Amino acid sequence: MTKLIIGNWKMNGSQALVASMVESIKSVINQTSSSVQVVVCPPFPYLGVLKQAIGDANIGIGAQNVHTQLSGAFTGEISVGILKDWQTTHCLVGHSERRSLFGETDQLVQEKTKLLLDHEIKPVICVGETLEQRESGQHESTVTQQLKVALKGLSSSELERSVVAYEPVWAIGTGKTASEEQANQMHIVIRKTLEEHATPDLAKSVMILYGGSVNAKNAGSLLQQSDIDGCLVGGASLKPEDFSQIIQAGL
Ligand code: PEP
């Protein structure tokens, strides 16, 4: 099955990095029959430069956020129509930094998910527990609850076009990766939750990514797990060589 590798640049990068990153990704995906799909999520001002650098290569254009309103007086925000205008293919929703720093609730994540699907952009629904929740044994119920709210009201075909990213909060940007077993176990729980919304076959076809300190060294073993369909990469997606090695790990 094709793997999906998404790079989340957060509030980092430059035009020069867009150019060198796209060159580096192209040289990796050109060498193979491409069993990996790659998406780059730069800050908004770089979406146009990214689109231009990609040309007709098979690399997706990702956004890190979207506003729920279609247009209007929302200074500093980006609408789904603007994302569509830049041929954005994917958009993160509910990243833990949006939840913890900008107060995004499960309900808002659900609204954004539906809005993106209505405009044919794939939502990458981020879920994950804090260290406290894991240590008190609430990690599975926390993630299941986040996901259930996000998926509320989605049809089977909408679910099929959605991507889920499991990102334990304690592993994001900390250098602490979940073990392959911890990650895969949570992916199995997520898959079971998806089955409550769709047939097992459809649930199987939804991509579930792992995110949290993925790097060139640990990507291979994570991607070999039965229910890990790809990775959402933060820090290492800013380094062309490391990101290329992560892509190669999925080939
Ligand atoms: C992320 O930002 O989604 C992420 C997983 O970051 P990092 O890889 O740096 O932990």
C-alpha cells in the first residue's frame, strides 16, 4: 500500500528552502515507481512558491490551518477558497499546537474537517494524548473521543478522503518518539473507531499517520508496522536530506 509522508514546517522556512526541498523530494520520488505520496505544508505565504517549484511533479501542497468562515473580516486568517485557489491538496486540522496554543476544540476540528471535505481538500485530522493522559491510562479514550467528534456526520466517501494523524503530544518536538508498539497499538484503536463509522474495508483504506519526533533513523521501523500508513514530520521536514531519507524509508 502507498505510504503518505507529510512535512509540517510550522512557522519556519524560506523561499530558498522551498526550492531546495522540492528539488530533493523530486530526486527521490523520480528514482522509484513512487509507492510514497509526499505532501509539504509550509507557512501560507510560501504556498505559491511551492506550487511553482512542484510544477507537474507528484507532490501534494499542504496547509497548516484554515478558517471556518468562507470570507470576510477575519484579519490574519485564510479561507478554504484561498487554499483551493493555490491547489492545496491537504490541510492539517487540530494539530496539538493549535489545540493548546490557540484554543481549538474538538467541535472546531469537526467543523474544519467538514468544510475542507466540502471543498475537496483532504483534512489531516490530528489527535493525540498528553503525557498526563497516557500515564493515567486515559490515552486510548482521549484519542477515541477526539476522533469521534471530528468524524461526526461524515459520510463513507468523506471518511475515505480523510487522513488521521496520531501525534502523542509528549512526542512532538521533544525528541521522544513513541515506541513502534505504542504507536501501532494506538493506530489499531483508531482503525477500530473508524470501523464504527464505516465498513472494515473502508476503515482499512483510511490512512493513519504517526507523528512525533520522526527522523531519518526511526522512520523505517515505524513505517513497517501493520497499521502505520505514513508519517507526519515536523522538525526533520525542514532538512532536505533527512526528509528525503524518511521518504526513502517508505519506498
Ligand atoms: C508535528 O509538528 O506535527 C511534529 C510531529 O513535530 P516533530 O516531528 O518535530 O515532533
